[in-house]
Amino acid sequence: MDCRFRNRGYTYRSTRNPQSSKDLRDQTMNTQKFTREFSSVVEAAGNLAVSIGADSLLFLLDGATDWERLRELVPQEIQRILVAADREEDLEAATGFGLIPLVLNKEDSPLLERLQHALLEAVADEHLASQSEVVAVYCGFEANRMDSISIIKLDERMRRFTSRDLQRLETAVPLNNLKIVIDLAVQIGREGREGNKVGALFVVGDTRKVLAHCKDSGFDPLKGYSRKHRNLHDARVREDIKEIAQMDGAFIVSSDGVVERSRQIIEVLHENLQLSKGLGSRHWAAAAISQRTKAIAIVVSQSSGTVRVFQNGLLVLRIEPMDQAIKWQEFNYEPPPNEASD
């Protein structure tokens, strides 16, 4: 059994006294204390946003907070207030106060990765335009202490595809399933694996005809697993796919989002195809299989991380890697030395 799948498991919790699901959520909910210092930082960030004409405020939180108080302290001129946290339950009440919640699911990730992911999600959900100016508030130096304010100018490269981009594709693959695959491809292009750049090819839909043009390139790590454990709607399966993507071969994905085969060599003639100079064998294979079948082919460029989507032998969508969207500059902070009293 492949060791990369060892982390798939379940945790059970038992209790002697039955409790409602709301009670259980309240017990496990993370909180962001609304201290006097936090109030001062919110007011400062709001005034800054008004003075520079920023499009919105973003609060990157460690958990739920006093949403009503937060809304009251932000100037009325700021209509778009984004609140980001790692868990959905921590943000449940935010919308009731006119705040826009962003669920990150990146609890163990570094600060800058969480902040960038929040901005990307806001752009993807069309809460922010790709060239917006945002004032961000976050815990920069100490957990659960909102102590940092940044002005962030979003670059055009922050644009992330949305379902609207996919609606123009005439395909039998449900858009939600297609978006999950493209989202996964974008993550592979952005993150790579273990510090290395990774290329990948996904072929989605028209599975029976696609497989007629495929052969194994070696051991398939997914062979023998149930459909449940090959379904890309499961976040754990997507993490497994990121590992397998380091090996050669294409992923063949059914219209309902299940990976039918991995590590496949696609054998199809490149007839009447025209691609840009410099595109490699993955791109030619993707264009060819999309021309020969009704499948949608999605390629991650190993060299650049760019994701390209092919249909009917043509390039129909291109998504640039998002790790270049913001240029973060690390800095070291040293508190001033304590002055000796006279």
C-alpha cells in the first residue's frame, strides 16, 4: 500500500451528556479578543483606508470576534469589510453585521501565505477587483494580537478564474467539478511540491474515449482505491494528487470529479494543431486529446506554473501563477532597548 495515503483517517468524539451541534461548535470555536488595543488598530486602519481612498478593509483573524463592535469602529465610508479566518464556524455570525466572510482552511500555514490566500479568495469571489487597494489588519508579531497594518495594491495578475470564465465552455462536465480540477491545477502551479516546480496534466470528461488513447506509464498509486477515495471533492484526495503529480503521466478524471487513472501516457496524433512556440509535450497531448474527444484538458506548466485549459484542440483559458501576484518583503523586528531611568 502506498505510504502517501497513510493520513486518511477519522477522529471520533464521545460524550456522556448529549449536546446540540451548536453547543459543540461553541466549545471549539476560536476567538479573537476585542481588546482596547484592537479597537485602536481598527480605528487607525479605517482612518487610513479613508485617507488613501482604499477599496476595502481586510481583517485576518485567529477566530470569531465582536462583529458588531468591529462594524461600528470602521468609518461608514468603507462599505466593503472582509473578515478572514481558518474555520467556517468562526465566521458564521459575521454576515449579520454586513461583513464579508472568507474561509481560509490554512490553520497551519505561515502568515504571509494566509494573507495572500485571503486576497486571492476575495478576488476569485469577486469581492475585490484585480487592481484594488486594500488595507489589511493582522497579527504580525504575536498570535491573537492584532498589531499590524499594511496597504496592499493588488496586481492584475491577482485575477483568478471564476465560474463565469467557465460558462462559455460548452461541455457535459458540470462547472463545479471542472472548477475543482482547475483550482487544484492552479495550486500545483503555485505551490509546487517540496520546493520543486511540478507540471501536471488533467483530462476531464468523456472518460471512455479518453482511456482508449491511454496506456500506463508505470505503477498507478490510485489503483485499487474506491471511488470515494478518488473523489476530488475530498480535500485529502486533492493533497494525495499533489503528491502523485510529481510522477510522470496524466490524470484521467470523470465528469463527476473522480480520478479514474493516474500516470497515463496519452497516445494521439497531433493533427492540424497550432500551439505557441515553446509549449512542451504535455500541452501538445492536452490539445490533441481535447481535439479527438469531448474532454477538457488542463495543463500545469512545470517551468512557469501557468495553467492552460484546452477544448476542441484550442487554448480557451490561461491562468497565470499567483505566487508572483504580491511581492512580499520579509523583515526582522527588534524592539527598542529599554532606557535606563535617570
